[in-house]
Amino acid sequence: MATFAKPESLAPLAEQISPSVVNITTSTMVEGRTGPQGMVPEGSPFEDFFREFQDRNNGDGNRPRRSSALGSGFVISEDGFVVTNNHVIDGADEITIEFFSGEELKAEVIGTDPNTDIALLKVETDEPLPFVTFGDSNTARVGDWVIAMGNPLGQGFSVSAGIVSARNRALSGTYDDYIQTDAAINRGNSGGPLFNMDGNVIGVNTAILSPNGGSIGIGFSMASNVVTRVVDQLKEFGETRRGWLGVRIQDVTEDIAEGLGLEEAKGALITDVPEGPAKEAGLETGDVILSFDGVDVADTRGLVRQVGNSAVGATVRVTVQRDGKSQTIKVVLGRREEADGAIPAAQQNAPDEPEAPATATMMGLTLTPLTDAIREELGADADMSGLAVTEVDEASEAFEKGLRVGDIITEAGQQKVASISDLEGRVKAAKDAGRKSLLLLVRRAGDPRFVALTLPE
């Protein structure tokens, strides 16, 4: 059995990189509080005691007070650029950088990116500062040794060691790509670097998974290959400039792939195309994006990250499957930050309504065509056509896959449906084509998604 030796000591490496790691102290003015909120539950018998204690110590409880917070960071250039987490400095009036030598300097914010929780700071100094460089996080393997440095729990400079526990972790953000490590990371370590054994930064320590607020060996560092792109843009523009395709998408599941006649459950299924680059280029709802700019699309997460990493204004080739055939469409990317918050304007033209809407039950759903009254009740656009779900059998596949009363089915088999007979025609066509399931486009509060339901016998 092969044995693997670890280094005699990490001290030489720690000594080499320590001068580039900094402690960050922020100062913020916050409104005073009239009572002991957050100290004891409201109505507690101790409430009066804590209020008296607070008044004795603070005088006027309503007076604004200065609050401090601690974090970590690291220097990335000799002229004083410093990287940390956005949440470390968010809302701060004053930021102080403390160096390993004990020297302190005031810092200004160059730019922030809440999406990746990264902030770029700058200190002014006449002397060149010791700095560290970013490594390639894609080369980090599970089992590689790593070192985390920072200011845990405000205790000052500290080093901890461990290994890469997992790669490509997603927590909650659109652009997440975290390295998981068992190197001890605690509060105050936020914004500090995660080093490989070459002394290069492969991650920015951002979060921990913990039931008690302390390290239990599950820490997360934002991968350096994400951070470097953000830092470069913050340095150049003071803000991020991510590519924007302009589609709503969802993953292709096995049953959706069967419903679309795809050989594999991969790609990104377009559920909506509001005004934007994709619509101008001719992408459509129901298209499955198979590749973007020459790179195969495995799922929505991969596509979103790749689009975001693309240059604004770039012309890219997007290969989609439409109606069983593959085609490539050129799209000129917009800018994501300009599109955020915009209300998608994707409306459909409704045919004339039948005078007496019929109701039918199929696939566990009770359905009725939309009327003006139902549209108003569900908050749907006045010209939307489709079938409203009025009941869902809780024992059905439809309920299991998340369909609920109030949902609106606007397409079946990638064709618009405005009546019960339209849906029955789609069911028959799918059966005749040998399909086992039918793909439905379902809208809830305007948000679309595809759901594949097994066809009735």
C-alpha cells in the first residue's frame, strides 16, 4: 500500500505568505435602540433589568452609536490593492487595514460585487507592500493540502491547515463556485485567503456550515478563477460587467428529455424569452440550449456562469435544439447589471374565448380555460391564453411535481393551448408520436417553467 508524506512543517510557507495577509476593522454609525432588543426575548422578566443596564452604560438609548466589525483580507499588488468579502465592509463608514507588522492604514472601496461577495479595497502607501498572487483554482484537487489565514473571532493573525474536501460547491448565488475545506475557518476569517502549497491564493474564505457558529470543518472559499475576473473588472471599471443572454431557463430532467425527444437529459431549456439579446437574435421558448460559444451546456448553472463570464457586446454562437433539429444562432450579449430588475415583457396573443368555458379533468388536474374574471383573479395579463388549474389531485404525479391551484398551463407539447380541446389534441399527438409524457409550460405569478407529466393510458 502506498504511503503519502506530508511536509515536515508548514512554517516556512506561513512565514512567506503572512506579511500579505491583513486584518480589517470597519466602523459604522448605527441608530440607537430604545430597548434591549436582541439581548433578551421581548416580554422577558429580564427586559427591565437589561434596559436599566443599557441606559446606565449608554445614557440616551436613542443616540447613534459606532459599531465595529472584524474581518480579513490580503494584498494582491505592491501598490496597495486589497481583496476581502463584500459583507466584511458593506455599509462601513471607515475601513482600517492592519498589516502583519502592526502598521495600520485607512482603505477606500474601489468596487464591490455582492453576487460573489467580493470587494476590492485600496490603501495609499509610499513603500511597496508584500503581496500574494492568485493560483488556478481549477487545478485544486480533492485531497490537496491548503492553508487558511485570517483573523478568526478577532483574535489576531492565525493560520490553519487542512485539505480540499470538495469542489464546485454551490450555496445560493448565481455565480457560486466554492472550494470546500476542513481547514478551520471561523467568524473573522471572512475575506481571508486560502493558499495552496505553492503559496498561491486559490480561494477567498467566505462562509462556514455550522450549527453553533464555530468551525466544524466545513468551510467554503470562493474559487480564485471566479475572484480574479471580478477583481479585474472592479479594478478597471469600479463595478462588474457580466454578459447577459436574456432568457429564463431550467434544467432538462429525464422526463422532460423524453417529452422533447432528446437522447440525453442535458442542456438548458428556455422557459421564457423577454425583450433582450436572445429575443432579438431569434431564440424561442421551448428551445434547448446545447452549447454556448463552443462549450457544451450540461445544466443551467454552468450556462449562467459561462454567460456571466462572457464579454458584454460579444457575438457568440448558441446551438439549440428546436422541433427535433439542431440549429446555431448568433447572439450579441447585453449587460447583466443593466437588465437586473427589469420586468420581462413576454405576452401572448389570445384567440377569441369560447362563450361557455368547459372544465375537464386529466392527468390529476382539473382545468378550465382562462376568462377575464379568472385572469384578474390570478393576476394574469389581459391577453394571456391558457388553462387555469382549479384542482389538483394530491395523489397525482402533477401534485408531486409541484403543480398547484392557480397555475396556468399556456403550452402543451410546445404548442399553445387555449381550450380543453387544444390540450386533448396535444395529448393525442404525443401518444401518436410514441411519447410517454407530455411537456407542459406552466406559469405561476408570471414565472414560467416546464413540467413533464406521464400521458394517461
